[in-house]
Amino acid sequence: MSEKAVQKEPGKEALKTLKAARKEQIAAVTGRMKEQGRAVQAIKEALAGGELTVPELAAATGLPPTEVLWYVATLKKYGEILEGPKAGSYYRYRLGQPVAQKTEHDPGD
């Protein structure tokens, strides 16, 4: 084994040990990320049929309205959904195009 390989081994072992010790936490976080992905996908699929309000999205997806509102705010921030006209007390939302992220070299900075 080369000297570099010998030096890397303790780091690999430490990483294995850390992953094993945090296995439950990693699984929990991975599960939450999957749930969020499914919720976002459900909202986008519901909006593919046309404009909907938060209560309509909640009914269509089976998610609590407070959770839908949180996802809508996040998706709106990144341009993935757009706010439309008001329908009573609620805004209607529709699918949009994601906003391109700025880089350091953007002239708009």
C-alpha cells in the first residue's frame, strides 16, 4: 500500500464510523426530503390542470393548508409557480418557469 493510501485510511474509517453512529438521523433526514419532494410534485401536478388557490391545492393534494402555503411561498420565491389574480380572499397560483440562479459574473449584480 502506498503512503498516500495509508494516510487516507484513517479518514475513511472515521467517516464509516460517523455514518454508522448517525445512521438513524441520516435515515430520518432522507425520509423528510423524500416527503418534501412528493409534496412539491403533488402541488405541481395539481397546478398542471390550471390555476388553484391554497385551499384548492390542499384539497387536491391531501396536504394541510398550512403546509401547502409554506410550499407555495417557497416555490413562488424561485419562480416555479406564479401568483395570479385573487379569487375571493385567496390568490390563484399557476405553474411558472424556475428563475435562473445568478452567478458571480452576472451584470445585474
